[in-house]
Amino acid sequence: MAAEDLSISQSSISAAIDAMEREIGYDIFVRTPAKGVKPTALGGEVLQAVRRFLEQSRHFEAEVQSVDGQATGAVRIGCYATAAPSFLPLILKSFSENHPGISIMLLEGSMDAAAKFLSEGDVDLVFSYDETVEEGQGFVPLFSAPPYALIPQEHPLSGQSDVSYEELCSLPMVLLDLPRTRAYFANMFTKRGLTPNIVHSTRSSEIVRALVSGGFGFSILNILPPGYGGSNQPFSILPIRDTVDTPVFGIVTSELSRRPQIVSAFIEHCISLRESGVFSDLVVQ
């Protein structure tokens, strides 16, 4: 509850809302017993205006604090949670070493949730795929992420240098089942006239790898797991032949407001990492 988050009594918050509504002459919230409150149509516009004001205030504070050349403040980052473990520690560690005065705030979720974080002003930028970019947003590509197949180590296909979609259909499939991913993976097969035999589905990439390791079937992912060494693994990772549509992973930003200096510094740091080639270890070529 807001009262608990702010360490203020509920009655004080209610009184403040009542005073604001009297001042502006219309209701901001609709109060429903046992269901709490929700904004009215006009109230929703007020909340958006308040968000913009707080965002501008935060940007102003960060700019003032950095005038002496020592950047401080917080960069708020949204991230597609499935991909985050593979690259985020690398980025944050090196950035913190170069900018010790800047803190990082993280919000993670599905691709749709991460996109919503940005559109509602909850974060300064989002790590996600290019397909989530909307009007009024910019995109900084970091790396292409072609799909690859995970094959149980004991299966004959695991000894090949690559694998075809037709060959994959000879195995049952373990599906990473998240918003957008089901349609994305299904389309790989349907546009070739194929239908995979999905026997398990999960929202966790870790469970996907565990089930493939246990011999339950193959799966398809795009970004390599953190710390993948390529040997002594209970599964094989193979490129998929005839892959045409390769998604691009990168940074999504809003183009509707001025970018704070510390956010620009973070993006420039990610670009420098891209140019150094560190992201090449995250994908299967």
C-alpha cells in the first residue's frame, strides 16, 4: 500500500487527496469499498503530468549534481528478465567501476512488461529486442541474437555441427512459453510447413535447460546462458540452418524527453562494450 511504502498514515494520504481534489475542482480517484481506489479519466491525465514533473525534477537534480564533473544519481533500467543474467552483470560491473557515483535501479519482467516500464516513465531505458520498439522510442543495437537449438547430449543430433528445423521436429520440444516467445518460436516452424511436438512448456529458461539436460526434448533460445563453457555440459548447443529472421538485442529509449547526462553515460558505456566485442560470447554464430 502507498501508506506503508511512504511511512505515512492512510488517513493522511486520503486527506491530501481530498484537499487536492477540492483545489482543482474534480475527482482524481474513484473510491470503491473493499477494492481501494483507481484513477478517473481526468485523474489519469493528472498522474501522467505528475510523473512527467517528477521525471524532470530527477533529471534536473542529476544535472546539477554532475556540474563539477563527478556524475552522480541513479539510472533506472528495465530489462527482459530471461536475457538479463547473460549480460547484465558484465555491463553493471564495468560501469560501476568507471562511474562509482552512479547507482543502478533495476526492474525486470517480460518483453511487454519491460516496454510498459519505459512507456509509463518508470525507467530511463530498457534492454530488450528491437521488435518491442514503439513510436517515439529509439533503439541502440548491441548484438544480433540468432536462434540456436539445445539438444540432449546423448541424442545423435548433438554430434552435428548444426541442425535443421526438419531434424528438430524428430524430437519433442520444450518451449519457453512467455508473451511473444510462443508465437516467435511457433512461426519458425509454421512458415516451413512444420509443427513441433511440444511436450513441456515453462516460463523459465533455467527449467528449459534442465529439461533438455534430462533428455525430455530439444528447445530453442537466442542468448547463451551465463558462464556457458561449451564443454562438459549435459546438452549441446547447435546453430540452426536456414535461419533468416534474426532478432537484434539492444537498448530501447524514449525520444520524448531530454536524456539526463548519467543515462547518456550509461548508453555510451554499453556502446563501447559492443565495439570491444564482449557481446560476441553471448550468441551462437
